[in-house]
Amino acid sequence: MPNLEFTTDIQYLKGVGPRRGEVLIAHGIDTVGRLLYYFPRKYIDRSQLAPIASLQENDYKTVVGKVLGKGLLKGGRTRLEVIIGDESGHLSLMWFAGYRFFEKQFKKGDEIAVTGTVTYFNGYQMLHPEFEFIGDDADDQIHTGRIVPIYPMTAELNKVGLTSRSMRKLIKTALVAMEGRLSEYLPEEIIDAEKLSQLPEAVYNIHYPADADSAERARRRLAFDELLFVQFLLQQRKLKYKTQEKPHVCHRPGKMFTDVLDQLPFKLTEGQQKSLSQIIDDMTSKQPMNRLLQGDVGSGKTVVAILAAVLTAENGGQAAMMVPTEILAEQHYANWREPLEKAGLITGLLIGSIKGKERKEILTRLESGEINIIFGTHAVISKTVLFADLRLVVIDEQHRFGVMQRSRLAAKGEFPDRLVMTATPIPRTLALTLYGDLDISTIPDMPPGRKPVKTVWRFSSTLGDIYKFVDEEVGKGNQAFIIFPLVEKSEKMDLQAAEDGYQELTEKILPHRKIGLVHGRIKADQRDKVIRTFHDGKLDILVATTVIEVGIDIPRAGILLIQHAERFGLSQLHQMRGRVGRGERQGLAVAVAYHPVSEIGRRRLEYFASTTDGFKIAEADLELRGPGEFFGTRQHGLPEFRLANPITDQEILVSASVWAEKLYKKYADNRQELGFLLNHAAVFSTLRIDLMDVA
Ligand code: ADP
Ligand code: MG
């Protein structure tokens, strides 16, 4: 093939063409280089496989075999049986759920790797095993090497004939065509000191490692690149914000502040007090505040932010508090409007569903400076919103916003103080290295009298009993949330599942109970009405998608039932759990899992049930990410690393951080060299980071 480069359009690669090209581009693979950076999700090591004949009951193993036959078995519950075999014997694979879907996947002669627990029922079998297609074509060298890379796949890729197997072929083509064209960009001294693989070698070996060791060496090198890039950005950002002076500096708290404080129906906890005084120190100093406030769900971050906003207003500036959902914005507004007004402050609410005249009026009052404190969703960062004098920006549940959205709100003022809040904290060393540009306050304690939520997880086969229990509890005046997952990628299906679940509950399972439904597609005013009705105790059960994950406060609700808990990340589960047990009642969370549940999924659920400590959960969440799963990092507002795991790779993270600082100093006067490094780090790290934020 003629002259392929890292930047050559993907459709010029042999075997791609326009149709596949389009789909690949939609997956972020727009160049030959990006294809090389489409990394395997895992490897299957053929030398470690168990022969089928060696399987014993209760083994959790991976075997590889050819599909010998398949069929739907009727009589009792309909199920799909697929028989596979290797030289040593046969194994039966069974699917009870989704059998129609799975049936279409298998063809006689396909070679597949299956992983699961072995059970015995008229012979050895695996129920709902995980499986990977390896190939169907034994004389093809690249598919039958000892270590087989398995690539992340989607239905769209499959539609244009791209399977894990054809992806291997494509990548092999690209690797061969690019041979000798990739070169090292890191200074030799780093490679030596850190004992890193050279870039071309790493890129080759991440796809075609000779053994597990060489795969790990390749991963380590490429993970270093990712982490180094983030550290570069951090160095830049640090320099940018810390050296500024803001035009308005707050005085120490005065009468207005004390008025609001005195109205609170409770005493601040020690953690709240300490965080607040750190915030006041920042606000009364010349540099703009740039602080992260972290504390577990329910630790009381809101009141701290409100007091900061009051201080801003008392000094003549405006404050904006941005939250991820309309429901939450409304709740904050409803809760704080009155006490703030009593202290002489004017508040406002700005969310997407407020339109027309009402919206115009709010915008006018913001621009004139009449409104002191505005609560809102991302509606507050839209272009039409102007502030008279924005001096404090509070971003609640910061991981729910993109980096871009965060900085856009700050751009509406002149170096405003910034406070970002999160209930999914990250461990300290990680915070220092990854949020090195932010100061950090932590609320480690909970308001007095909170009881930890009792948590269990169960398979869906026990749902009947669970609903019976929910019914009994409701009979005693308790209220329950029933949550369905909602993922962007499968949004349509997920919404349908929530609606079907709601219908089944109201018509068949608990027809005598009052049940409401909320999800993102239901109009905001209708949604609010339902939530308010639930809040006032006039509904027994609220069926919801993850819109309720953050923030909202329903003190009477004691039960949380999470459907398809295997699909949620650990931190997300914990956030949801924060919705119950806020009042007097003992909270109870039941996570309901559906087959198939991966090994990591199982560990996640077990961990969820075993602790209610948000800090421990956060750490485990990052550690227990499955390969190719990003939700751990996303939930923490971290960049979406492909290969680096910021918890288990902490050693690499620390050395990347040290090198970034060194290189920054070294090239302080040589912007060209620095630019070269940065550009390459950006290209090779393939992280989705907003360069805008650091520019
Ligand atoms: P989060 O940190 O999850 O945002 P919130 O700010 O929503 O938590 O607070 C949770 C609940 O705890 C609210 O109902 C709030 O009024 C209450 N709360 C906050 N601080 C205290 C305190 N010091 N003592 C008692 N209750 C408090
Ligand atoms: Mg909150």
C-alpha cells in the first residue's frame, strides 16, 4: 500500500472503503493512527485454556470451542442451547433470557471462547456465559496465535461486517503498512529512566503480544503516555489560574451572612465548618478561589455552598449555582429562597423549561444585577445569559458536567471564585496528582443521627419476593423508589424497559398501590408534579430512570430497588442509595441483578452491599472497572483513560507527574520543543480532553 501515515484517512486503508469508513469515524477511528490506537479490550491466552473434558462442577473457567449446533428448547421455560466442542469433549451453553437475540449470533463452525461457571444438569453446562468470537478460519495465522486480542465491539460495527475478528485483520494491515513510520517522541532519558518500551514496539505489542508480559509492558508504556499528557495539561492550568488576581476581594462575613447562618435549623458539622472556613479564606484572598469540595452523599455540601454565595452577595457580587438536573435546581431554589429572602437576598431560578416572558424577565434581572443568587442547570451557561457582576461560580455534582461547561460558566465573570462539588470523591494521592490545580476541602463526617442504609443484592429470580416485601412496607407507610438504568447508547430500549416495568407494576404486580413514573422524556412540569406528589406522600412508589440519581431529597422514602444493578457503576449505585434513609426511617437498598453478570460485576455488587463508606466505594469503583469500561472514571470527573487505571497505576501516575513538571521547567524557554511534546502526547494519548479548557 502506498505511503500510509498516522494521519491518513481511515477509508484509504485496504479493507475499509466508504461504508465501513463512515462507521469507523463515528467510533472515533478517523485515521490509520486512530485504528492503531483502538486497543484490545482483553486477550485470550490459548495456552491457559482448559480442555472441555477437564471441567468440573462449580469451576469458573474459559474454554475455546467450535459451535457444533444450536436450538431453541421449548417445554418449561424456552431457552437457547448452543453446543460447543473441542478435541476433548462437548459443552452445553444455555440462555434463558434474550435467547432470540443470542440465537442469531451463533453459526455452526464459529470458534468462540466462553467464560462462566460450570453447572451440572444432564451433563456439564454454562448458563449465560460471557463469550467472544475468535474466528472460524483455522489457517489464518493472525487469528490463531497463542494470544488473541479481543476488541471492543458495537452493533454498528457488526453491521458493516466488522467483528473482533475482522478488526484484527484490519489492524494487522495497518500495522504492516505503517512499519517503520512510527517513531519515538519521548526524550530518551525518560524511556531509560522509566524502563519504557519504545513507542513502535509498544503499539505493535499491544495488539500482538508474544505473551502476557509483553502485553503488559506495552500497556504500561501507552498508559504512561496518557498520564503524562494529563500532567502536561495540569501544569498549564496551574500556571494559568494561580497567577491571576481577581478584581473584587470579599470582606470577612458580616451581618447578612450571620443572619442566614442563624436561620439554619441545625448546627454545622465539624467538616462543614472547616470546609467553610477554607472557602472564606480563599474568597477573602487576592487569587481567585479554585476549590473542590468533596463529601459523601448527604454530608451537607449544599449549605456550605449557599453560605459562600451569601458572602459573595454580601460583598455586592452575584453568585451562580449550576446543578445537573432541573429537579435538583428546583429543589435547591424551593429550599433556600425563603431563608435567603429573609436575609434580604434576591434569588432566581433558570432552567430549560422556563421559557418566554418568564425567562426574559429573569435574564433582565440577572443582567441588571437585581438577582443576587441564581440556581440553574446548564441553562445558565447559554449565550443569552449575562451577569451584571458574576463573582462566584458553584458547580454541583461536577462530574456530570463536561470540562467545557464548567469553564464556560466561569467565563461569564472576571476571574470569579470557583467552587466545584462532588459526592464521588477520589482518593487523596489521586486527587493531588490529577486535580493538582484545585485546592481540596473534604467533609469527612455526616450530620448526626444518620443511619447507614442496609443494602443487599439479589438475582432477578427473587423479584417476586422482593415486590411482596415492598408491598408490605408500603402498607406500613413506607415509600419506595424503583430505578431503571438509562444509558445514552441504549436510551430507546432503556426508556421502554422503564415504561414496561411501570405498566407491569400498576396492572399486574401491585395494582392496589399508587405508583408514579418519571424519566427524562416526560415533560418537566409533569415530572415535577409527580415528584412533588411523591414527596408529599401521596404516591407509594416512584418508578424512575436515573434522573433521580443526584441530589433530590425525599425524606419519607425508605426503600430503593435498583433494577439491572449489574449495569451501574459502583459510585452510581452509591449515589442512588443516598436517596433513601434521609429521614427517621431505616433505609433499605435492594440491588437486583439480571444474568449475565460478569465476574467484575459480581464483585461490584458484593462491594456495594458490604459498605456505605463513600470514600471506599469511590476507590473500589476505579479499581473494579472492567476492561474497556469508562464509567468509573467518568463518574469521578476524571479523563476517560483507555489503558491507564489511575488507581492500580498510581506508580506510573506519580512518575508521569514528576516528568511533566521537569519537562515544563526544562523547556520553559523553549516553547517549540514543549509544543512538539504536547502535540505528540495529545495525539498518542487519544484522550478526549478539552484543550479549550487549558488554552
Ligand atoms: P449533599 O452533600 O449530598 O449535597 P445535602 O446538602 O443535600 O447533601 O444535605 C443533605 C441533607 O442534610 C439536607 O436535608 C440538609 O438539610 C441536611 N443537613 C445538612 N447539614 C446538616 C447538619 N449540619 N445537620 C443536620 N442536617 C444537615
Ligand atoms: Mg448535593
